[in-house]
Amino acid sequence: MIRSELVQKIADENPHLYQRDVERIVTTIFDEIIEAMASGDRVELRGFGAFSVKQRDARVGRNPRTGESVKVEEKHVPFFKTGKLLRDRLNGKS
């Protein structure tokens, strides 16, 4: 599902809301999650999962084409861990 499909589904299920308001709500939620993660916080949505940021240390990598050693800088990457309810529903458990 992409963002526009999510907005459309929410708008369809809530006819009392304008689509532009639903778009603003979805954008605000995503922006808040991004801001929290950018400041190093963890975002937990009960029953769905938790978003966090993991740090990858600097290392020496290898260019697969040439075999040449390449320095890879330290970086932060987003990480998502599913919640128990989501995991159970994906595996057919109610």
C-alpha cells in the first residue's frame, strides 16, 4: 500500500472528513515519526511495531567491481521491529 492508497482508504471509511484533511493528518503522523527518529527517539505503535535508529560503525568495505578497498563512513539507519499482534496476524493466528 502506498501513501495515496492509505489516504484514500481512510477518506472512504470516514466520509465526514475531507480528503485534504486526511492527507494533512497522514502527513503529520509520518512527519512526527521522522522527526522523532531524526532526534534519536524510538517510536512505538502498540500492536504494530516499533521504529528505531541503529548506528552502523565505520568500516572498510570492498568495491564489488574492482575488488578495491573502500572506506565506508559511520551511518544511522532506520530499523523496524514488528509487534506481537502484527506478527501473529501475519502467521494466521488470531
